[in-house]
Amino acid sequence: MLDASRLDKKATHRARRFKEAGIQLPALREEETKDLATKKKNEERLQKVIATAGVASRRKAEELILLGLVTVNGKVETTLGTKVNPLQDIISVEGKVIDTLPSEKEYYVLNKPRGYITSTIDPQGRPTVMDLMKAVKTRVYPVGRLDYASEGLLLFTNDGDFAHRVMHPSTQVRRTYLVKIKGYVSEKQIRELKEGVNLSDGFVKPLKVRKHEKLENKEWIEIEITEGKNLEIRRIFAVLDLEVERLRRISIGKLKVHAIPVGKFIKLAKTDIDAIFE
């Protein structure tokens, strides 16, 4: 019969000798299985990890992956849905290693002025909304977009899940805009807007359309939608041959921008976040 105590002492002595010699012993099979299970448990989709790290929205992260601008452990990864472990894998976006360790989630709202690109960088050298967010030390990115000539409420965060929830059509988040039209809008055109219009990428029916303020040869119209198509508001009015002079987003959900000076931002509290989805 084997002396278990004697074998344990012998194994311990051999392990000590290997360690002193700098030789790495292979992991026990049980340890390998446990490590594999832990790695699998921590794995997430690559685009979600990039978004959670505050690099870009999940949609933008998918574009970066497809363009071959993302590497995992030094290897270019172009497959959407690839699983990675943010606690172990080294992920680079456009040649820069990103910080994938969990960080505190932060949320901001900016009252965007006209003349700024809603992007983290512009190849043409135009000013971006990030120029207005320099006082924020956390790496945040814009949620959705307002085009160069548009203004108003723009969200920023480093929370990829939050950004995805705000932008996804299934959440039906309400966005309200004030639109200044050159000339006047007839009651017939208001009815047509309320009934919905066909755009090149689908039918859009606003939740609300009403006249807001009448000026000399111009008129402000308030419109509320839940869609998020590119340049959607301008295209809706263009269908009816109405020219948009100014476009201002005034609210998302119950979160409003009127109290924030143009070009300034504030940090949001939990109650503000909840107001977006009410």
C-alpha cells in the first residue's frame, strides 16, 4: 500500500526544486478546466467591449472592426461577434491599446452649437464636439449624432450598453426637435407630416407635429419622433419641399436642454438617465 504522506512530501520537494531552477510546471488538469471556465465566463462580444471601454458606440465599433482597424492580441479581427476576454486580451483600435478594465460609468449632456462635427475626430480638421468636452477626464463619446449645422441636446457616455439602448429603435426613445422653416407651413402640409412620409430608407411617422412660433417669412415647427435615421428631420421636410433653416433638438425622453448654455455641458445624475426612458 502506498504511503500518501510520503508521496506528498516527495512531490512538494520536487516542486520546490523546479521552482528554484526556474522551470514552470504544467497546470493540473483541474486547474486548466477551471481557468477555461473562468475565461469563458468573462468573454463578451468584441464590439461591446470596445463600446464599454468608451472608445465608440457599438455601431461605430462594428464599422471599425469591419474596416480592419481592430486587433486582438496583435491579430487583426474583422469578424463581428468575436468573443474576447476584456480582463486578459489586449485590444487595439486604430493602433492604440484600449483600456478594457471596468470603470465607473459617466453620463453628460451637451448643448451643441452649430458648426461642430459629431465625431471623436474629423479628417478634414473641422471642430468636433469633443473640443467642447475637454474638461471631462473620462474617455466618453457622443451617443447618436447631430449634423454639422444642427444644434441642441447631445448625450455623451462611456457606457456602451446605455448608448446602444438609447439608439436602438426597439426602445422607442422620444426625440423632440424645433425646426425653423423658410416661409410658412400650410395646414395641409402639417396633416401630411402627421400622416407620415416615405423616405428612401423607409416610412417615417412622427409622434407629434405642431406649429410652434410664427416669424416674418419663417416659422418654427415642433416635431417628435422615435426613429434615428441619418439626416431624418431634414429629409422629412424636404419631401414636402420645405427648406430647413435651423434644426435644434430640445429633448430626449423627458431630459431637456433649455437650461444649459450653448456650448456647455453638465454631468447627469441617475434621475436624469431614468428620464430619458420614461
